[in-house]
Amino acid sequence: MLAARDTVGTALTWIFYCLAQNPNIVSIMRNELSPIASHKVVAGVGTMVIFEPAETKSLAYVRAVLYETLRLYPPAPTELKTVVADDTMPSGHEVHAGDAIFISLRSMGRMEGIWGKDCLDYNPDRWLSKDRNSLRYVPSHKFLAFNSGPRMCLGKDIAVMQMMTVVASTLWNFDVHLLEGQSIEPKASCILEMKNGLMVKLKKRDV
Ligand code: HEM
């Protein structure tokens, strides 16, 4: 439940929080969804359009939005590794058997040395190739939200598929507005939940 449910639920909360503040990004996502939605048979007035996994799989911009959110708000914000044998890291740091190495994925996602001067900006474009039709290659040791190496997340594809369909279907059918007066802050926990939750108002779109 922790691996599969809380991570996806937490990621979705931060995604809707980021998108509610970036209506221009929501418009670009809706433009990407529009050709798919126009081919779907809507059962009647007021019926919602639901996007299937096969339809959202190749959507580069929607995926870039997910990755950009996971960069700034990784649901599993820390990694702890224990050194098995004395060694010297590629950086030159000596480590000794039994040492604990604590990696803050949340900090890594916000470091200028890794992501550039706009590291704190919410900018899905950074994930896109020049023609904007696909994602550029980003190694997993740079984008650690799903971990890297032999203990990488086994559910990454399922998680991305779930989030793409939920985000696409929600944004296509609803405008998401943040309720005023709430305090948004992360909870210090093994999962980067929102401490006070997220309160939004959904308004059905006329599509
Ligand atoms: C946004 C969603 C998710 C994120 C960010 C995420 C992230 C991660 C991370 C960082 C790890 C490495 C943990 C560690 O060893 O320290 C991990 C492991 C794992 N994840 Fe996920 N995960 C997500 C969703 C899922 C889903 C949906 C599933 C299952 C359907 C899943 C199954 C697993 C499993 C089984 C492992 C253990 C892999 C191993 O140790 O060999 N995860 N995940």
C-alpha cells in the first residue's frame, strides 16, 4: 500500500496543486488531449470524457508535467543506503562498511548544479525534446524519484499510467481551483504528503 497507493496519491495531490497555479500549462495539456477527445464517443450532454491508458501513453507534454512535479515533489523524498564494503566513490569520497548514506531526492530535484538556473521553476518544457513531440533522455541517477539501479521502482510504468489517465480525465472534464486561505506545506514523513491536505473546487467544463 505504501509503495503503490500512497506514492501515487501523494504525487497526484502535488500535480493538481502545481497545475491549479499554472493555467497556461493546463491549456497546453488540453491542446494535447484535444485530438483524442474529439474522436471519443460521448454518451450524452454532461457526460464525462474518460481517457484510457493506451490513449495517454504517448502524450509527451502530460508526461513532462508528471515528471516535473515528481522532480520538485518526489513522493519518496529520501533514500538510505548502507555501505557493504570500504570503497571510494566516483566523487573521491571514502566510505566505510556500515556507513549510512542518506540521499535527499527532494533536495536533488532543486539543485542548480543538476537542473540549471531555473531549478526552482515549474517548467515541464525542460523534459521535452527540441521538436516537443517526445521526451529528452534524462538518466535515472539524475531524476531519482523512482530510484536508480537494481532497486529501482518496479511499479514505475503502472504509476505513470495511472497518473496520466487520472490527470488527463480530470483536467479535461473539470477546472481545478485552489480554495483560498489554506496552508500548503509538506509533512516530514517517509512519504512527501501534504501536511494539511489540499482543498480544491472542481468546476465542470462545457466540453
Ligand atoms: C509516483 C509513484 C511512485 C513513486 C514515486 C515510487 C518510487 C519508488 C522508489 C523511490 C523506490 C525505491 C525505494 C527504496 O528502495 O529505497 C520504489 C520501490 C518500489 N516500488 Fe515504487 N513508486 C511509485 C509507485 C509504485 C507503484 C504503483 C508500485 C506497484 C504497482 C510500486 C512498486 C514498487 C516496488 C515493488 C518497489 C521495491 C523495488 C525493489 O526494492 O526491488 N511503486 N518506488
